[in-house]
Amino acid sequence: VWLERREREFAMEIRTVTAGYFSPTDTTKKTVEAIARGIRPVIQILDLTPPAARENPYHFGPEDLLVIGAPVYGGRIPLVEEEAIRHIHGSCTPVVLAAVYGNRAYEDALLELRDLLSCQGFIPVAAGAFIGEHSFGNTIAAGRPDAEDLAKCADFGRQIAFWLMDATVGDFSLKVPGNYPYRSRDAQSGIAHEISKDCIFCMPCAEVCPTGAISSKSPAIKNMDLCIKCQACAKKCPKSARIVPGGFVETMVEKLSAMCGEGRKEPQLFLGR
């Protein structure tokens, strides 16, 4: 009787599914929401991209499920998302992890996500590494995640939902690639955009900047120390008016194309049962 009661107490009965992400250019957003809706059509959203959202505490219980995703910057999750996750608290809460990378490599990002969420009271049950259009330009993994990617994300979500139907807390031991200590973070240095004559001061660049590096009164970057090179401002400028002088972006695209432009990579999926 005691064992039967214990199994019932620790059975996973999911009532709410939340899609959480830091997603300056929307690639992680699309990926995470597709997985979450594969698990359950009606979901809640936890968008950690706006600076104000990352300051709030969030709490999840054992009957919640969190699908959380991060873009990969230099083989790691962004420092700003790491800091935000430390405000997210679980209580034996199942979590699905997603790392979205620009066709090069995701290195330690999934392992970092797993370790971080585990320390916050979550139980990692599944994970995946997915492809998104690279933040520099629109030629590397262009247009991804595309319809094929999102269909695979939804299928992955449905598979997770099926596995959770008769699962208990003790069923899961998720292993993902990566190394600890994690690779060193690249030195953070912003991109000094210049504003071309095509700029109409419509200011979506300031609205989409996830760190507040761009003034709400001027499209110029006001604080280079806050810029994380996500390129959301450039990608979402309707006039393509943000220019990086000196051929920096062109050089990076050429270098990255030689490293990771060799063809279409597919998602890598990991299940903890």
C-alpha cells in the first residue's frame, strides 16, 4: 500500500505546458513553441527576451511542464538567459530543453541547460539541438527553422507527451552531449553599427534589443557593453539601415560559411527514458 501511494504521489500528471525562451531573432521562439504545442495544443508563454521579464521570479510545480530554449552563442547559452533561469524555480517539475544553433555546433549548451535547470528544481526529461538561421546575415541555415523543422519539433513534442503518460519522477535520467567545465565564454564586445541614410527612425531596433543597448530615442547603440551581438536590431530593421563598417559581418559570414555551411544539418534529439 505504501509503495502504491508513493507511485501515485510521484506520477507525472501534467496540467499546464509552458514555452519559455530567450529569442532575439525568433528562431528559438518558433522551435520551443512548436515542441510545446506538440505536447499540448494550448500552452502558456514565458518570453525571457525583454529585459524586464528576466527580473521576475517564476515558480512551477510538479504538475507543470516547462519547455525552455536558448540560442547558442559560442557553444554556450547566453549569459543573460543563464541569469534569468536562476529566477525560475521548479518543484520536481519536468522540463524539456532546446538549444538552437546556427549550423556550426552547440558544444556545451545542452549540458549547461540541463545542469542549470536541475539545480533549479526541475527534472530534465528530454532535450534537442535544433538549427536556426545564423544571427550574422541570412545565408547560413537560411530560413530555419523551416516547415520541415517545425514539423519535427511538433513530432518530438508528441513523442514526449506519449512517454509522460505513464511516467514517474524516477523514470528519467537524461544524458546529453557536452563537457564540464564548459568552454570559456567568448569575450563580449558589441557591434558598432552605423546608421545609413535609409534610416527613418521608426525605432523597432530599440524595441527588439534584448539588453537595452539601444536608446529608445535614437537608433545608435548607447552602451556597447550591453550589446551581445544577437543582430536582432539589424535583422528586424525594415529599411536594412544598420551597417557595420569595416567588413566585419562579411568577414564573419565568409569564415562561418567555410566552417558550417556544408549542408543541411538535422535536429539531434535525446530522451531521458
